Amino acid sequence: MPINRPTLHKIEAIKTENEEVKTFKFRSSELAKKNEPGQFVMLWDPGIEEIPISIANASPKGEVEVAVADVGDCTHSLR
């Protein structure tokens, strides 16, 4: 069984949904192809922490979106 390895993805867009939620969009054709309901990615902010975030949207073009609510140290650091 292959081991998942961390990969860096450039944030292409950030959309403010409301005062507490932002949606981050990045490209990953691998994640977009394998995306199914209930799947999540591990979001890591170096020096803060690593947290699981559900995939909010994925397109056939390889665009992936995650919606992040400001509820803890890691999510707050993304503001």
C-alpha cells in the first residue's frame, strides 16, 4: 500500500464566505479525480498544527476547494 506524502499546493483564490468562513481554491488533478463524499485532506500550517478539512468542491479541471471555519489555532492562523 503506498504511503501518502505531503504535497504543497499554491492557493489560487480565497473567497470570504462570511466573518468566520473562507473558501480556499487550489489545483490538484489527483485529488479532484479521487474525490468522493466524506473525503478530507490534511491541512498543515507549519509551526501551528495539522488538521483534517473536508473537500467542499472538486472539478474535472483539477480545481479543489476547501471551506475553513475559524474555530481553532490552525484555522485562525489562515485568516
